[in-house]
Amino acid sequence: MNTAASLAWFKSSYSSNEGGNCIEVATHPAAVHVRDSKNPDGARLTVSPATWTAFLGHTAK
């Protein structure tokens, strides 16, 4: 498993530097990791690249 230190984390371009509710994402060929920017050492969600792609392509109704 990848350690948080070995991953390149980034925030959405929609996030500002004023705090608030932001997530950070780090991609790897075998997984996509998501964490709370306010708690980078806390829990993270890990999904497959296919699941992440489906999530990004989902349109709310």
C-alpha cells in the first residue's frame, strides 16, 4: 500500500486557500486516494481508477 508521504496530493481547482470543506486527491496507477485537507494524517478513502472515473462522470439528477 502507498504511504501518504509517497503520494502527490492536490486540491481541486475549485478550492480556495480560505479554509472550508476541501478534499485532496492523490492518484496512483492502481488506486485513487481521497482525504480531508484539514486532517491529512486521518482516514482516507481508496478506490480503483475505474470507480473514480465513474464517480467523476456521474451526473446528479
